Amino acid sequence: MTRGRFKDIIMDSTKIKALAFDVFGTVVDWRGSIIREGKELGREKGVMDIDWGRFADAWRRGYRPAMDRVRSGEGAWENIDGLHRRILDSLLEKYSIKGLCETEIDHFNRAWHRLDPWPDAIQGLHRLRRKYICATLSNGNVALLVNMAKYAGLIWDCILSAELFRHYKPDPQVYQGAARLLGIRTDALLMVAAHKNDLLAARAAGCKTAFIPRPLEYGPENVPDIKPDPEFDITANDFNLLADQMGA
């Protein structure tokens, strides 16, 4: 095995009809992109003493509990743009970032619509689309995912979002609903993600699973669990290696 690469776990891909991709962290580098947007805002507004890496981490860290309040029924349905805005409002106060008008705050909140893809994402997706239907399956709302695709140059066959099902991953309704909308059996849908909890939920819902480790998702000092797991049908280091395994 080549040093620094994972040994690929190979499955029979002949029954797979479509690939559904988690987006934040799997397809795009949310952390690096939010840091970039934060630094740009800082330059424009003269806010130079913010650790934008920590800011990005805190913004992302607030996402799960905010989403879980919706999933539990504690809060009414709200899409990710709305949840991101609630978290952002609290962070602007915490970091004493003042003097922003509503238009500027809204633009910064939509930084999540302007995330940069990982270096392998565009080429890998292009290869995979030659043979398979490739769709998003993200907790991000439809408008966010469409805008991100335009910004980043990501070409999808279909934009699927948890918003369509009024459930957030890891609820099974999201994975099963995606297969239903694509007109395929659940076990003909391959869920592609960098996050093991997402894949375990997809597997429990009846999907096949592909693990794409992204060791830099949380920055070089916070490497997530990237060890291959035999629970998953495929493990590949990037989208091009996934395409190799899928015969694309």
C-alpha cells in the first residue's frame, strides 16, 4: 500500500444505479471557505483580530444542536440558511463584530453558498456521472446547494436536499426518500460521505455506503476518525479513486 493512502475496500458496483453525496466536508471544504470569507469581511470592516478558524469551527459546531432541536420536534421546521443565521447572530455578538447592516449580515450568512470544492471533487464527479446518476443528499437547503453548485462548478444530475422531506439526516426518511424520488430501490443507492455517522444511518436505512476520508475537514490540528471501517461497502481516498472502483 502506498504510504499516506488508504487500502481501498472494493464492492460489486453492478447493482448501483445512483450515488448520493453528502456535501459539507465531503464535496467542499467548508472550513477553509468560511475562513476565506471571514478574512474578506475583516478586511472590509477593519476587524483584524478575529481567529477566523475558531469562528468557522464555532459556526459549524452550532449546526448539529440547532438541527437536532428541529429533528426532535422541540423547534419548528427551519432550513439550514435559517439555522446558520441564528448561529451567526450569536457569534457576531460573542466576537463583538459590530457595524454590519442587514444586507452585510445576510451576505456573510450566505458564505455557506460559496464553498470551494476539494481538489478531486470536480474531476471525480465528472467521471462518475458518465456511468451513474449523481445527486446531492445534504442537509443544506435547495437554494444553498444550487448556488454552491454554480459557484464551485459542480455539475449534478439532481439536487436532493433534506428540505424536500422536512427531515434532517440522519433520519431514515431522507435516505429512503432520495431513493424513492430517483425511482430506484434503496439498496441501489450508494451514499457517499466523509462522516461515519451519516454512512451508518444510510446503511441502517438500506443504502450502500462509500467512505471518503477528508483528514483536513476540521483543519490540520483536528483530524477526524478516518480509519477504514468494514461496515462500509467502499472506502476510497478521493473521488477519483472512487471512480476507479466504480468502473467510471
